Amino acid sequence: MCPLWPAHYILMYIMMLGPLWLMSFQMVGAASQAMSKYDVTFEPDTVKQLLIGSVSTVDVKFKRTELSQEGDKDIVNVVYYARDKNIASISPELVSTSDIVEIQNGTFSSKVNITGNFIGYTEICAQGVDANNMTVQETCMDVSVIRVARPIDKAFTYSVAALVAIIYINMGAALDTTTIKATLKRPIGPIIGFFSQFVIMPLLSFGIAKALIPLPALQLGLFITGCSPGGGASNIWTLTLGGNLDLSITMTTISTFSAFVMMPLWILTLGSTIFSQANLKIPYSKIGTFAIALVVPLAVGIIIQRTLPKVAKFLVRILKPFAVFLIIFIVVFAIYTNVYLFKLFTWQILVSGMLLPWLGYILGGGTAFLLRQNWRDVLAIGIETGVQNTGLAIFALRFSLPQPDSDLTTVMPVAVAIMTPALPLLLMLFQKLFCKSAFQLKEERKEPLFSVIEDSSIHSHNGSFVGVGGYQPAPLYAS
């Protein structure tokens, strides 16, 4: 047996790898020495907001920082390239050092043209290559590309802002303090709804964004959507699917008021990490202005309710169809105006746009179910959690961010708006196909269409059942 056992294995390992380590250290030293011979700079050092189709000329300067023998050139060719050619391209892509002009002793200059191809961010790099085709020096600069502003873009932004303001006026006019007080007497439902809306959804959107979306601007778009309050469409879906309408309206009202505080709070805390990664400054003043801008139309609606009851009644009557119109308008107009957005759609964006509302339905409703709420409350809380006010998210992003971030971030709320109705539609079809027979059986037996249950959303009026504000609640088995 070897007297050095088992140490001889270690000694053999060191003897074999020692020369390789020595060679690698020498190569690293040589590379660092070679790289120290040149200082490569761009003038200007960044190209910001380059329009699609336009060209920007940039000077690339190579300054020799270490003396060498006469005629000795470490860099033979300069290779220029864009990390993402879909966003920007560069020409020429290869320049020989013999063609580079020496503007002063030891400093060489080369001009390149950068062309904007599509909105987004990329880097343009200059790579010095020696005679052995080895990289001696590499330096990159940031480039951002934006679209040419069109009248239809402003029309889209202003129309979304106007429609959001109108629906907030309608919500203020429809605000039924009596119903809210009655619902708040048993506040477990609104508490679950608030927790689901402003704790589960922001954290969920942040987690999905970090897990699936690589671009910080798109991460920000999904996060802002997750921080938004419940959309008005949640009331329509709750009514259609037979959920607790009063609870849904109460939660929508609470989340709308809470959004003035909760959205800026999440943006300035957890959202600050995404802002820093995206190299964006948090627009404090615009976020404050945005929160105040939401209060004004809501206050106008409340004033109309108190002073002009007939006008308020009309606004309440059109609230449901207007909410549906807002959803359709945002999806259709956003697609028509921003067809370019679909070039940005990847499977990650589509899956993220589906996961946020669908998991919101499941987690919000699941939390209510675990806390032993009745089925109609579970349905209302789940829908309220999953249906986000995407119009508000689009308005916030367009209002607060410069281009190209305002364009890039809009992709996520549009994706969420497209994917949100899918699960409620499936549930509605399920009710139509599998619950219709039970509903017809009740009619054949002359049983009442509504079970006699203690719930604030059904009230007796002249022998008939009506909901708040004259809404006719959907039966347990919608037909």
C-alpha cells in the first residue's frame, strides 16, 4: 500500500492541473494587459428615443492608452453589432483599422449609423479584434427606439382617460350607502375581498412577472395591472353567474377608494425594484396627480346622486352596459391602434396575461371558501379579485411613463384584458349546459326560482324580488 494513501490522489490532481492553472493565469494577465491598451468611447454615449425608421450617426473613438512599438497594431478589425437587430441595426458592421482615421496621436475615430427598427431597448457594441480574431476590447452603448406619435395614439389615450372618468362618475352616482352599511355589518366578505385585491393580486403579479417576463418594462406593466382595483365588469359577471351582487358592488366601491392609497403604496415600495431595473425614475408627482384625478369623477358622481336624483338614476341604469362597452372598447381600440403590440406578444406574455386573472379567481374565491363563506359570496369575491380595472392600468401607465416604456408596458394590461373574460365565459357555458335541466325542473314543479335565504342582495318589493338599484339578480341556475 502506498504510504501517502490517500493523499497521493490529491498530489496527482495538483500535478496534472497545475500547468493548466498557470497557463490560464498568464492568458488572463495577457488579456487584461491587451485590453488596457485601448479606451473605446461613443459620442454621444447613448441614443435615446430614436424614431422607427430614422438614422442616428455615432462617433466611435479608440484611444491607445499604452505605448507600443511603431507599426504594432493589436486591433486589426472593428466589429459593430446590435444585441437585438429587431430593435436597431448598425452599419457598417465591419471596419478595418486601416480605414479608421487617426484624428490625433494615438486616437482613432470611426463613424457608424444606427437605424431604429422597432420600439424597445437594445445595446450597440464595438468589438476590437486582433489578427488572430480574438477580442481585444469591447464597449457597448444603450439605444432606445420609439414610434412616431400619431393622432390616433393621442385619441386612444384621451378616450381611455375620458371613459374611465365617466365610469367613475357612474359608480359615484350608483353608490348606495345603505347597502354598503348593511354589507359592512357582516364585514368578513369585504375584508376577504380587500385582502385578495390589494395583497394577493399585487404579490401574484410581481411573482408572475419575475418568473416569466424578462423585460423590466413589461414586468412593470403586469405589476401595475395587479395593483389596480376591481373593474366594473366584475359586477356584470357576478350578476350573470348568480353571485352576491351587493357584496360585489360594495367590494368594487371599497377597492376603488382604496386604490387612491394602495396603488401608490405598492408602486413606491415593491414596484421600486422594477423601476430601478428598468432604469426608470418613479414619477412621484404624476402618481399623486393620477390618484387625485380618480377622486374628482367619483366625487362628481356622489354630488349628482345627492343633487340630481333623476340624472343619477339614468347613470345607474347605463352603468352595466357602459362597463361592458368599456371592456370591448379597450380591447378592440387597443388592438386596432396598437397592432404593433402583437409583435411583442410571446408565449410568456400570453401565459402571464392568463395567469393573473385566472389565479385571481381561484385564490380569491378559494380564500373565501376556506373561510366558510356561502357559494354566492365565494363567487362574488373570486370574480372581484380576478377582474382588474385594465383601463385604469393603461391610463396610469400612459400618463406616468415616457416612451418607449409607455408603449411597452401597455402590452401587459391589454393581454390581461383579452384573457380575463375566458374563465367566466367557460363557467357561464357550464351553467347553461349542465345546470339548465335543474332550473327547468324547478319551473316544472312550480318551485320558486329563488331559494329563501338570508342575503342582503335580494329584497321583496310588491311581491317580486329585485336587487339593489333595480337590478334583477340572476338565479342560482342561470339560464
